Amino acid sequence: MVNQSSRQFLEESIAEGRHRAAHWRRTADQLEADLDVIEAGAAALVVERELVVATPQVVVADARAAMAVLAARFQGDPTAELRMVGVTGTNGKTTTTELLGAIFRAAGRPVEVAGNVGRALTDVAEQIDPGVSVVCELSSFQLEDVHSLACDVAVLLNLEPDHLDRHGSLAAYREAKLRIFERAGTKVVPRGSGLEGIEFAADDPLPAEPLIPGAHNRENAAAATAAARAVGIEDAAIAEALRTFAGVPHRLELVRELHGVRFVNDSKATNAAAARRGAAAYGESPLRLILGGSTKNEDFGPFARDLPDTVRSIYLIGESADDLARALDAAGRAYVRAGDLSTAVARAAADAQPGDVVLLSPASASYDQFDDFEDRGDAFRRLVEELA
């Protein structure tokens, strides 16, 4: 939900007429309060469950995230004249957003990293100083209902099936993602996507090789480089950031090396495409792969068939274990039904040999056994640190 300071900012803005804006309310239980806000002049409501009122409504899964995007571009908002770089895609959003923040800082440019990562845009709007740029991570949940968002530079990293439980189809998911380009100044797009804009690819020449591992992270670096160049940042600053940026938690995060075995937390790999990238990031190193979590109606068949031969053992956890097991059976891949993360870590650690990588890259969301992917990744860290 929107925090108290952000909520106060929006309510005062509506009351003073500075915005005829959308106002956040969490559920229908606050209908009476919603009516008060409507009378104050709100043009729309952002809600998590539809209300029986005539005022236009935007129904979203995450009202805080939606309000962050909407509040950023209403008339009179202090952020309206900022240089804003928006980043979306199925995978790599947080890494690329944080990398762009590091590039801006290396160039000596003041920057706020906001949106799905960092601070909410509503918080930034209350304190932003002139001349500060904003790099904002934008999800499909946020983008599907925006109508005035205008990024100076808009970056699309990739498009692969995800959140189909919410959007209903890949076409609807794609449509939501592509809304980042509406009113955008410069568009940065994957090479071969068929979209208009500055193209990037994993094999692009870069000012420096990125510190973070994996071909997918080189692709993220190429996107960040294209966006940084689009706002006039010199290659020397880009190179400095590429060489020193160590990544973000829960994305191929090396937790520990014990008895020659690396334990890697990739809890943010909440879909098959992300887990495929994680499994490919370690070259010829043998992998002990932990998969599973809550389901998102994803077809695991292609993922199971494409798993590299370096995957020596697989440990299934969570409610998606049955779906993964069916896909692995069809692909002729062996697995262990571990059930929960604690058991999976113990089994993988016992099976691993020096030189192996124990990789948590679940290909599933986390809500069956954890609060979110961060909670799952933190639990993995604790379990690994407790190993003797």
C-alpha cells in the first residue's frame, strides 16, 4: 500500500486542486472514505477491488506500484520536468535499472532509482531536487493502466511468457509492456524484435566487459549502455560502472563457497525464461538445481527440454513441483521431490562435489511458502550459512 507520507502528499494535492488525480483506496471497505475523496475532485480511483461507484476506476493488483507511476506525471507534479528513463521487460529489469543508476553516478549525474526498485515515485516527487534524473523500473502491472506516462528514454529488455495468470494471454501481457513506448522520446529495443528504436543485443561491443556473470547480463549491460548513450553519458563513465557493478541481491548472488562448492541465490528467477538464463550462466560447471514455488500457469515443457547437460541433479519444491515433474518426466530428466527449501538445500549440499554450483533458480513465484522472492532468497542464504 502507499505509505503514510505518500498518501498525505496525494490527498493534500487533491484537496488543494494541484491534481485532479487518482486516489488510492485498498478495498471496498473504505467506500465511505472514497466518496469523500470523489467529492473533493478526484478524477479516478486506483483500487485493488472494483467499487460500485460511477467515478472511473483503475483496478490493479498492487495499488502502491500503480500510484507511483500515475502520480509521477499528473499536471503540477514536481517530477514532471525530470529526465526519466523507464525500464521494463520480462527479466533483467532490476539489474538493468540499478546498473543505469550506477552509470549515472559514475558520470557525476545526480540520479534517483525508483519504481519497483528503490523509492516509490510518489516519495521521490516530495523531495526531488532540480537537475536530478530518475531511472524507473516499470512492471506490466503498472504499465497496463497508465495514460500519461512519458519517458524521455524507454527501454524494453525482452518479452517472454510471464504473469499469464493475471493478463490471461501473452498478447495481453505484451500489450501492457509496450505501453512504455507511448509518448516516449527515445526507444531502446532488443535487436530482432521488429520494434522501432535503438537496438541492442548481447554481442554488442561494450565500453568494458561487465563484472556480473552470464550472457543475459551482458545483454542487460548492452541495453543500459544504449540508454546511457541516449542521454549523453560518455563511454568512460559507462565503462567504470560496467567494471564495478556487482549486481543486486537474489539475482545470481554468490552466497558462499564451501568445500569447493558455490551456492548461488537466484530467487528472482520467478519464471522459466529467467531460470534458463541462470542455468546457462555457469558455463561447464556442474549444477545442482533447485526448482519450484507457486504457479503462474506457465508451460514448463520447453524449459525442461532445454536444460543443459551440466545440470547433474534437480530438487523440486513447492506447489509447482507436480507441473515441473510432468515436464521433466517428458524430457527424460531425473529429479528429487524435496518438498521444501530446507530439504532441497540439504540434499543438494550432500550431493555436490568440488567445482559444482548449487543454484536456487526456481522458475516459479514464491507465494506458496514465502512472502515474496526476497523472503525465499533470504531463507536460502540462512540455510547455506548454517551448513557445516
